[in-house]
Amino acid sequence: MAGLRREPADILAELADLRAADAPTHGGRVLAYVYDSGRPELDALAADAARAVQPVNGLDPTTFTSVAAMERGVVGFARAAFHGDGDVVGSVTSGGTESCILAVKTARDAWAAARARSGADPDALRPRLVAPITAHAAFRKAAHVLGLAYDPVPVDASTGRPDPAAIGDRLGDDVALVVVSAPSYPFAALDPVAEVAALTAARGIPLHVDACIGGFALAFAGDDRALPAWDFTVPGVTSLSADLHKYGYAPKGVSVLLTRGRDLQRHQYFATTEWPGYPVVNPTLAGSKPAGPLAAGWAIIEALGVEGYAELTAEALRATDALRAAVDGIEGLRVVGDPVGPLFAVATDERVPAERRVDPHHWADAAREAGWVLQAQPAVRQAGGDPLPRTTHLTVTPVTESVLPALLPTLTAAADTVRGVPGVDGADALAAVAAGSPEAAGLVAALTGGGADASGGAGGAGAAGLGLGLDSESAWAILSTLGLAGGLPGRLAPVMALIEALPAPITERLLIELLARAVEPGPVGA
């Protein structure tokens, strides 16, 4: 029965069993989500540091002064890494999503304050956030939560980079923030930061550089990489986010948000004294928060220093170069654009005959069957731009270099296994579902609507409305009809194809239902 007292040894044994079912977080076999330095001593240090502050509440650094001291250290290290001067200040957050949301909040509130000072009504105009379509989804979440209009700019399908002029064309009095990536997650493209900054600065519009995934790698990549300026060396950059729990090699979740100018950064804060309790002053979304991730990140910074980060970055970039060279040598695949690393995306090489092409999703599935996890990314049809191809994403870490002798032949063999096999067509997958029964046929017709929505997926406004209005039981019934009620299958190519074929509001609603059901407890009393 749930709630009965258990022995610690039994609890830990069950936890070990649960963890055994996870994808491996160490050893380099998962090329997404995890950032393995290959240094067990860093993991041990992080664990010890987190344990030392386990009871500490990060809510109040005046009571727990260690929090303020460690945060000063982390922000100071990040400011130096990203070439900020004394005007750059910052905060430690729980991760990239929180850093992004806080960057948007800061810009939104500064925009509203500027309008109020000018005599304009801040509520008479909805603020807008302009970003390339490749900007992390966290900015879409930020716009949704904070009430901004999200205005995505298409990118070049061959490079994954936006045209600065296209961003410039979107600028107006309602733009509270422009976002660029260094690099972008989908394709590891370095957006034209300096060019965009010149346009935004001329209009007095803040520019945020999202360096969450790769910032702490690019900062220590060395002069031989000859990257264009992308951090606070660019005068028009007003804020920058970078995650220590990625290429900073700290445990989840610790990120840094840096802002140029104290007055601008103070808009990040929430403060109130208008209740009977203690004064509440928070620079982050959370009030009470663990100090463990901060302590772990601080300890790793202290242990590695600039020299250690440069060594780890060199290892990750060497492995990236080797992997890119291997993909270049696989007939039927191609690296997308000119990624700056240490991550990249792989697509089908359509320059070769169809019978020699390799579908990236089939390739990822074949690699997974061989024990390696690559991340499938669906194709996207851009409004106002060329379609972006379906791809497979690889995040490369220092430990990857040690497993290249096993990984490289596996990737080649996986491609050989699926070469010439056509990619799963979403329309065909839906047709197969519809052929199952008259009820399934009616459902597919309702989902697709027989047309195409603005994003290029199947279905029209009616289908999108169906997705937005689905109750839980109806969504579960659809998942059952699509064969997904038992969880995502081992092969993800068919799932990606369905995502490509269905309107986004429907797939989003179904994925919400799928993940929500995964954490629901069993029947009451069971």
C-alpha cells in the first residue's frame, strides 16, 4: 500500500532499478540532453558541493551569505568569459528556460516603462518578440507566459541562419526584444549577431544572445576557430544567457543570465512589501530554491578555471570535427550548414540518387538499435521561407572523443542498413491508420481537415480548433488509434512523420496528453 514506511536500503535499491531503465548519462552513448566531461572527479566534486548546502534556501542571500558569495563568483567568471565589462551584471538561474523567460521579462518591463515615461499608454500596444524560427522554444514559452506576440523570422534552409535585413524589416515601436542564437540548437548555426545588433541599437531595441547550449564552449574555443564577434564584444548586445549545466559541466540545473546595465537588469526582479509577511525580492521565478546546483556549478568553475574549460572544449571540438568528417564520408547524408559546434545536425543528401539516400530518422533509429541515442528533429515549413529538412541532431561532449572508435563505424553501419529506404511519409502513416476501421478513417479526416494550415501541416482551422479543444479522454483515444497510447515506440521515425503531417496544435495537445499520462499515479487504492 502506498504510504507505508520503508527501509532506506529498499528505497535505494528500487531507485537503482528505476535508473537502470534510463538512457546512460555517462559514457558518451547519448548524444543529446547530457553533457559528460569524462572526468569522474568533477561529478564527485559537484555532488559533494551540493550535499554541503543541501539544507540552504537560496531565497535569502542575506541569511545564507554563502549563496551571495557563490553567485558573485559564478557571475564574475561568466562575465569574464563573455567579455563583459563592469557594466555587465547578472544572476544565476535554474536553467536555460528560466534565463530566457527572465530576459524577456526584463525587456518587456523596460519597454513598458519607457513607453510610460514618454507619455504613451503601455497597455495600448502589445509588445512583440522577434526571433529566428531556430531560436529555442523557451522564447515561445516566454512570450506565451508574459503576454508578448511572438514573431518568428525564417532562416535560410541551407545555412540555418536568418537574414539580418529580414529581422530589420520586423522592427517597430512594439518590439520589446530581438533574440539571436550563439549557436542555435537545431543546426548549431551562429546567427549574425553583430549585423543584427547594429540594426537593433539604431532603434534602441534590446538584443538578447541566447548562448544557453554552446556559450561555454564557444567562449573557450580558441582563436583558431576565428568566430565572428557574438558576445558582449558587440556593443548592441544587451543581455546573454548561457547554461553551466551544459558545456559548463555542472549538474542540472544552473544557468547564467547577464545583462548590460544595472538599470536594465533591475527590471528582471520582482519585489513586493504589500503583504503582511516578509519583504519578497526575487531576481528569479522561484522564491525558495535549492542552493545545490549553484554550489556545484561554482565548485566546478573553481576546479577547472580557464585552462580546464579550454581543455574540455578542445576535446569536444576535436570529436565534433571527427564526427562531421565521418558524416561527410557517408553517402546519402550531409551536415546542415556550417555549424560552429560542438553540435550539429544531419539531413538527407538529396544530391545523390534516391536509392543511395539515407533518411536521418531511419538512421537515428538504426543507431539507437545499436545502443547509441541520437535526437530526431522533424521537418518544418516556415511561413515566408523555404521548408527546413528533417534532421538528426548530435550533441558532442568531451567524452565523445574516447568513444569514437566504436561510434564512427556504428554510424556508418547504421546508414548502410537504411540506405535507400524512403523516409516515413506522414500522409501515408495517417492513411494506414485510417484504413484500420471506419472510426479511424473518420478520426483522421477530422484531424487533417483535408487542407493545409498556415504552418504547412495537414488540416485547416477546423483541425487546429479540434486540437485546442480536445479533452483528455478524446486526446487519449486519438493516441490509442495512432498506436501511441502505450508510450513512444522504440522507432521514432513514424512518430516524427506524424508530427510533420498533423497541424501543430493537434500534435502539441497529443504530446501533452502522452507525457501527462506518463506521470499519473495508478487507480486510487491500488
